Amino acid sequence: MHITKIELEDIKSHANAKFEFERGTTAITGENGAGKTTIIEAVAWTLFDLLDYKKEDFTRRGAKKGVVNVTFQSGIDEREYRIYRDTGTGYYVYDTQLKIRIAEKKEEVTRFLRQHLGVEAGTDLESLFRRAIGVPQGTFTAIFLESPTERKKAFDKLLKVEEYRQGAEKLRETARYIDNQITAVREKIARAEGELTRFEQVETEQKTYAEQAKTLTEDFEKLNAETTEKRGTVKKFDETESTVIELKSSRDKLQSENKNAEFVLKQKENEKNLAFAAAEKIKLVENDYKIHVAAVGDLKNLEAKRIERDLVRTEFNKIENRIVSLKAEQKSCGDNLKKVAEARENIVKIEPQVREQENLEKQRETLRTDLANVKAAENQVSSFEEKLKHLRDELADINNKIKTAEQKSVGVENFEVLQKRDMEIIGELAKFRAVLERDEQFEREVLESLIKNHFCPIVSQKCLNLETGKASETQIGLKNGDGKAQIAVLETEQKTVSAKLMQAREAEKTAAGLPALFEDKDKTTERGKKMREEQETWRARAGNLSKITFELSEIETKSNVLGNPKAKLLAFENEISRENEVKEKLSQTEQNLARLESEKGEFTQQLSQFEALDAEWKRLSDERDKTANAHREFLSNESLAKTLPTRKIELADAQTAVEKLKKDLARAETNFETASKDYDRERHLTEKALLLEAEKRLAETGANLENAKRYEAQLAEELNRLAETRRAMQAEFLEKERLEKISEATAFIRETLKEAAPRVARNYVFHVSLEANQMFREISDNAERTLKWTEDYGIILEENGYDRPFINLSGGEQMAAALSVRLALLKQLSDVRLAFFDEPTTNMDAARRERLAEQISHITERKTFDQLFVISHDDTFEGYVDNVVSVGGNEPQ
């Protein structure tokens, strides 16, 4: 794969940038913060779906959406493709030759990228990029400094070692499923064998029911013929019985109608008699009824006059009440006019007192203003006292902090000496540990050789002092006690130095804060001085409080003795101001009294017209009450008397109906007696009983026949099912054999996968180690040193017969070793032949930076990799790379 172009639009610091790349090694340079690392992040996000923060943070500030386009030439078909991705949902592959999108959405794009990156299915793209292709800045060597457990987590995922273990674990569920299937098949076979034990019994029962059905069929046919014959006989008797019943019903109906007609006739006679009696009663009370009606009419006419009189009387009473009210108002107005005259006299008397009261009020107002000012000054004095107390507490706190800081800062002058000694101890410990590890390894090899071969590797001769297969440290004489003791001494000293160094660091931090504390102390002291000056100014203003209070008290006493003449004056003036109003009200009241007296005389004259009304009302009421019974008697019989002509006609019709029904009833009696002579009821009942018995026997025989046929069919069906069960059982035996073979194969595959995981890991480590060692020798230009990538994914450098662990290597050696292993990993795990190095010369001296730059350029010259991108803020690589891209601001230079 060859990346030809990267385009960034609104991505972090890049507003609209385009970078074009050629094959070989490319240096991407620029100042810190120019956006060099953003190029790697864009490739990681677009091609490997890796972004270490939110999309919103990847988008340029203020922009709605960021866009990345990565164009590359595929190593599979040599065609050019462009991968588009934005911070929204856009993600697709664009064929620049066909000018169409050939893959859209994340799943399709990822499948396309795996194919053209040459990455096997299952390889974790994120781990591949983090550990080999584009290690993040500052973490190039970090993973190799971690514990073996952390390294295993990282590289097992990358090497897909864990997939073998997961595969074996997943097959556990498969094996359990197959065992469950075998158990289920065995259960089916057992159930089938249990069911087949009934086969002979079912076959015998089926034959028995078949013979029984044949016998019942013959009996059913005989009974059916006998029943048909009896049904014909009973049918004739039923028809005769039906005729007799019909005639009897007709006769009974006529008898009932005749009785009803006779009852109606009697009822009509009673109704006619009642109507006749009512007519006679009306004749007796008719005169009094007319008198009553006339009296009621006259009373209705008088009622209107009574209402008119009552209305006049109501208005008369209202006028009298109003006259009483106006006379009370007339008296009140006279009293008020007397009060006005008294108020004029009192005003003249209190005018001197009013002038004295006004003078006292002016003096009191002046003194109250002075008193408020003095109290405000006292409050200010108290307020300043609180503030001064707070400042004194604050100053005491600052003095305590200064004292504590001066005590803690003791020993700060020893910081550099302790730091230097700490670094020396770390170096000495590394040397002693390397020597000790080498000696222990040598001792193990000697012991193994002596035990196995009885051969001394030091003098290359047989050892005559040991028995075969036996050896000890005492006999060999290899002891490392001095080295271990020295390491123990250094470790003890390191703990002591580290503790003192930590105290010195704390003292240095504390000492750095002392100037600020002294400055706070000076500022607080100055604030207190200014505040005391302001307090004295306010205290002087508050000195006249007692004098002002005494004068104000004397004025209050005089005011209390004087009373409130101004309020009395105001009341008298209000009373005088109402004089015109009172006089006008008195005049109006006298006019209203004259008018109401005139109206009262008019209503008195109107009431005199209704003096005879009550006597006439009483006479008519007595006449109405006297004739009330006659009126009720007339009304209660009037409606019944009017029905007399109709009742006479209804009586004549009822008599005619009774005579006709008697004739019809005589004919019905004759017809019923004639029909009853031809019907024998006892014989009819006997034939019906015989028919019922025959039908019962026929139904029982039919039911038994149906049951026999049903049981025969069920048993035949059961025989067929048992035969099918026998055939299915044979198939289950074959299925059980097949599943048992699959179970054996699954167990074998699972064990193989368990054993494959460590073997695959060792194979990867072996080949990566060989490739990494070759690259390291080329970078370091030293073929006598050997780089090893161990089975716990650690890095060891063998030099002059000693193994140096990664932690004991210098910063430059660590960077070169990590670079070699990561490139070897990339070469072994994929067809990707490009890599990004973000600040790879960190911790290297100038010579090693030059050497690393030279060796990185040789990697692409030997066609090991198509493209290498080196990101650096210095110019170390510019003389050794094929291309240089300078990033400045938002645009490539």
C-alpha cells in the first residue's frame, strides 16, 4: 500500500490542508503545535478506526463537521482508492478510476480495508496500529517497561494468541451441546423400546373388536326393520288422537267464551244502572251548583280590587315612614349648625398653642437628624473594630504559616546532592543485578551439565569428585553471596535516600512559597493602619450623643404637656367647612317634608273608595262555602250520567253475543262425542311403549357398533404408530453413533487448540526476534550485540556475554530496540509496508539520532517497507529521507 494524499478539512488546527506523499521515507517537520501528529491521527481514524477522543474534540473549533480523505494505491490491484470519513456519519470508499463509491457504511469499508491492507480476519486493527504502525507520541517504549502481565495482555491480542484459547473455550459449549444431543437420543431410544412392548397386546385387541363389530352389524339391521313397522302403527293412532284433541280444544274454547260473554252481560247491566243513578243525583243538586259557580266568579272580580287597595296602602305606609326619617334629619341639621358656631369660638382660643407646637416640632426634627448622624458614626466605629479584629486574626495566621514554612524548608540545600546520589545508586544496582543474573545463569548451566553428563564445563573434563547425577553449590564452589549482599546494602541506602529526597522536594516547594507569605503580611499590616485612622475619624463624630439625647427629651416632655392643638384646630376647621353643606341639606329636607305631606293626603282619599270591599267579600265567601257540597256532588256524577245512552247500546250487543255462543257450543259437543267413539287410548299407549323399547334397543346396538368400530380404528392407528416408532428407533441408533463420533472429534480439536496457543506465540516470538535483531544491529551498527524478544514479550540485549534487561538500557538503546521489534511485528503480521514514527529520537544523543535517521532511510532502500513517515520537530532526518513535508499553521509548506 502506498498513501499518495491526505486531505484534512476542519480537523483540529487544520482548516483546509492537503498533503501529498511519494514512496520511500518522508519526514514531517514543523514547530510544536503545528498539527504534525494530527496527520497520524487522521490515518488511524480513517484506515484503522482508532480515535483516542470524541469526534467533537477532533473537529476544528467552531466547525460543524470535520472531513478526512486518505488516498492510497493498493498493493493488490495497483489501483488508486480514496477513503472518505467525516465526524458525522459519512464513511465510504471511492474508486477514482471508475468515479463511483464501491463500499459504504462502516462494515463494508472495514472489510475492504482489511483486504487491501493484507490483514487477516480477526486481527485487531486498533492493536496493530498502536503496537506497530503508528505508536502514539511518548509511548514508543512504554509497553516494554510494563510488567510481563501487562505486556501479555497487549501482545496476546495483537498476535491473536487469545483466539486459540477462546476457540477452545467456545468448543466447550459445542462439546456440552453434543453430549446433550447424545443424551436426548438415548432417551428417545429408551422411550421407543418401552412403547414397543405393547405391540402384541394391541394387535390382539384390534382383532377382537373387529369380530364384535361384525356381530353387532347383523343385530342392528334386524332391529331397524322391526322398529320401522311399529312406527307405522303408532303414526295412525297419533293422527286419530290429534283429531280428538283438536275437537276437544274447540269445544273447551267455546265453553270458556260463553262464560266470558255471560260475565260481560252482567257487567254491562251494572254499568247501565250506575249511569242511571248518577243522572238522578244531578237533577237534585243542579240549582245549588249554579249558585256556587256564580259566587266563585264574583269573588274573582273582587280579588282584583283587593290587590289594587293593598298597593295603595303599601305606598301610604312608605310615605309615612319617609316623613319620620326626614324629621330626624331636620333635627340633626339643627344640632350641626350649633356645633359650627362653637367651633368658631374654640379656634380663637387655641391659636397661640398651635404656634408654640410648630416651634417645638422644628426643634425636635433638627435634633433627630443630629442624633441619627451620631448613631451612624458609632456604628462605623463598631464596624471598624470588627474588621480590625479580623485583620489581627489574619495576620496571626500568616505569621503561623511563615513559621511553619521556615521550619519545613530546612534541608532544601541538600536536594541536588540527594538527587545525584539516587541516580548513582540506580546505576550501580543495575550493574550488580546484571552481573548476578549472568552468574546465576552460568551456575545453572554448570549444575545441569554435572548432573546429566558428569562433565565439568570449566576444564572440559570428567569430574572425578562427584557421584553420577549428584552435585551441589558447595562442591562446585560457585557462590554469589557478596553480590547479593552489596545489592541489599544499595537497596537499603536507596530507600533512605529516596525518603530524604522526598523531604527535600517538599522543603523546596515550601521555600518557594515564603516570599508570597511575607508579601501578604506587609499588605495586611498596611490595611490595618489605614483602618485605624478611619476609625478615629468616626469616633470624633460620635462625641455629642449625650447632649443631643438630653435636649430631645426636654422637647418631647413639652410636647406631651401641650397636647396636640394642631389636630384640634384641624377638627374645628373641618366642622366649620361643613356649614354650607348642612344649611343646604336642612333646606332640602324641609322641602321634601312639605311634598310628602301633600302626597299622604292624596293616598288617604284613594283608600276611602275601598271601605265597602271587605263586607262584600265576606258575603260572597259565605255563599260559596254553603253550596260547596252540592258543587262537589254535581261534578262527581256529571261524567258518569253522560254515558247512559252508550251503556244501553252496549247492553243490547252483549245479549246478542251470548245467544250466538250457546248455539256454537251445542254443535261442538256433538262433533267431539262422535270422534271419541273411534279412538282406543289404551292400545295407543301400548303401541307407543313397544316402539320406545324397540328404538332403545336399536340405539344401544348402534352405539355399541360405533364404539367397536372406533376402538378398532384407534387400535389400527396405534399399530401403525408403533411400527413407525420401530423404524424411527433404528434411525436414532444411527444418529447416536454419528454424534458419538462428532464428540470424539470435538474433544480432539479442543485439546489441539489448547496446545496451539503457546506454540503459536513462541513461533511468532522466534521469527519476530530474528527480524528485530537484524534491524537493531543495522540501526546500532554493532553486529556483536544480540537483541532478543522473549516469550513474556520483554526485550533483552545480549552484550559481551551478559543479558541486559530493557529497563537497564539507555534511552537511545530503548528507542532503537522498541523500533526494531515493532517493525518486525508489522512485517510478520500483515502485508502493510508503511509505518509512522512520532518523535522517535526522544532521549537519543546527536550521534544516535543521526544513526537512527540513516538506518530508517535504509529500510525503504532495501524495499523492506514502501513508506515510512517520521514526525519530528528538529532537522535530524532532513538529510536522510526521500521527501520532506513541512507543516506550519494550518497549511503544508
